[in-house]
Amino acid sequence: MSIIVKRKKGESKDDIIGKFRRLCMEEDITEEVRKRAAYEKPSEVRYAQKKVILWREKCRKRAKKSRNYVA
């Protein structure tokens, strides 16, 4: 998939570059390039996923505690 950024009247080069960067971020292109740049062992992938799950649980517990707090 290609990203095309067309120049509108009155836009500077910096505006066009910024627009391109935002589109790349929305499409997660930079993340995909980083993932494909080097091989990641399956055990490392599982470890990272487990770490994310634990972090989410920790955040949910913290949010639940703050909701139950009555002054």
C-alpha cells in the first residue's frame, strides 16, 4: 500500500512532511518496519505479550481501586 500526500496551495514543505508522518503513524508503518528489521524469537514475542497482559491487569486493578475509594 502506498501513501500519497498531495500538496495544496499555500502548504510548505514542512506541512507536507508532517502530514506524511501522521499518515505513517496512523498506519503503523514505522512499527511494522521495526518488527521486520530483525528476527525476534518466538519466546521473546510470548514474553512481550505476557508483559503487556500483566501491565493491563495492573492498570485495571489501580483504576478499580480508585473507583471504589470514597472520601
